[in-house]
Amino acid sequence: MKVSVITVSFNAVSCIERTIKSVISQRYNDFEYIIVDGQSNDGTIEIIQKYHAYISKWISEPDRGIYNAMNKAVRICSGEYCIFMNAGDMFVNPLVLKQVSLFLDDGFDVLTGCEISTKNGKIVDYVKPPQKATLKHFFVTSISHQASFIKRSLLLEYPYDEHLKLVSDWKFWLQTLVLDGKSYRSIDVDVCVFNHDGMTYAFSDIGNMERKEVLMSLLPKDVYEEYVKRYSGFWFAKKRRYYGKLQRILHIEELKNKLKIAKSYVDVLGFYGFIVVILKIFKSGGGGKLGQSVITRYLQKHYGHIVWRNEMASDVPHAF
């Protein structure tokens, strides 16, 4: 099934090349690559032109913001599914599209995999998608946009709200998955490396204000007030805070990830995998955070070769 990988960019000379490399290195035959640039003037265009032979379509023209660029990209692409891998973000390895393609024929409207989150060049989190898309989940948080494969027909039916600056993708999830009951499936595939240095995190106050406005416009007043009371109050905040502290004290997320990594070593190496686990994985520290070297070792054994360290592998395919 054909997949459209979309990158939107503006003055992204420092990070767009690694994004392009991660896309054109995909070992999957049925995908196209679309880049919509907002008329950058910092050298971004020169980098795009460098890889033009591997890019299906690209345009560079003024736009009205990131969501206008995304809507524009959806209109010009032709895949049954779209995934947004914007400047600075990367596929985890060259096998992502091939892995996810095994799930696409089931026809779900949205499929979401796992995200490796980075900030200032360091891994800060490993985010797994929820099993169900509920109002409670989206009231409190969201799902990874860069780890989600969305039917193009759904994106055409529910275009991103271009009046919003930061949370239109979250509004899209709320409208489609929660309020209109479109089908959703979580998949256990490591999809993306997501850069948390972007606008959403630099201007979180604006994002919070926009979220409130969206909730008040989409939900009945009594439902909104009930959810505010349940999930935005003092005691809920305390509960989340102390639960987070407990997780950090017990290193729960680190333990979960180390167990996953350990299983991959044992699956690949058998008995010798236990030795690798002891010597390489549980020896590495991290202070509650999963180190980049651990992620790299997991990918090396899980996929058979190292495909991502500080940058994506430099090899570029001669053809899709």
C-alpha cells in the first residue's frame, strides 16, 4: 500500500538533511516523498536540491504557517496513508515503512507506533501509544504525530485548522478519533525520533491556551467542566506529580525499556544474549533515563545492523 511521507520546513538548514536521509533510506518500494517548504532563505533549498533525485515532489513558496503547509502537502500527495516527518525529525531506521506496511492492509484510519523523544541532542523519553483513543487521554495529553500513519482521505475530510498555531494536530485527533469514532490502532513499532526543541515546546503557554479554546468549542459545557474538575484539579495534579516521582525513583520506564532490549538480545543471540544483557545493558546507567547508547545497541541487535547513532546512516539508495 502506498505511503506518502511528508516533510514541511522553513529555514531548517541545520536539521533538514538528516530528516531527508532518514526518509530516502527507507527499504520500502511503495512510498513517495513530498517536501513543502515555506520559501526558506537560509540554505534549506540548496539541501533539498541536493537530494532532488530521491524526492517525488517538492515546492517552496510562502505559506500561512505549518498547518497550511501540511494541508497543502496532503492535497498534492497520492498515497493511501500519510505520515509527517518534519524537519529535524527522523525515522528510527530504514525498515520502519516495511514494518508498518504489514499493518496497513487492515484498513484502520490511524495507526500509531512508538516515539523516541530527544531534546538538545539527548534522549529524554520513549513514548508508546495508548491502546485506546479516549477523551481522558486527549484531555491530559496526545499521541505522537510523527509516529502516526493517517489515511489521506481522513486528512482531506478533516483538514488541519489553520487558525491554530500549535495544537491543530491534537484537535484533529480529538475530532476524528474521540468525537467521530474513526478507527485507531496502536502498533508496537519504533517509528520516529522526535525533536522536542520545536515551537510546541518553546511556546507551551500558547499551546495550553489553544487547547482550552478547542475543548470549550468542541465539548458540551457540562462535559468540559466535569473533565476540568477530574483531570485538571489540584488532587489530579498531585497524583500525577507523585506518580511521576515514584516512576523516577523506581526507574519503571527505564526498567521496561531495558527488559524490552534484553529480550531482543536473547532472541538474536540465544544463551549468549544473557551475557550481553549483563555486560552491556544493565551495566549502563542513565539515572532513570534511557541512554542513547542503549537505544543504539537495541536497534543494532533488533534490526541486524546499526542504523542510527548521532546521525542517520550516510548511505543513500540509488532508487526507491
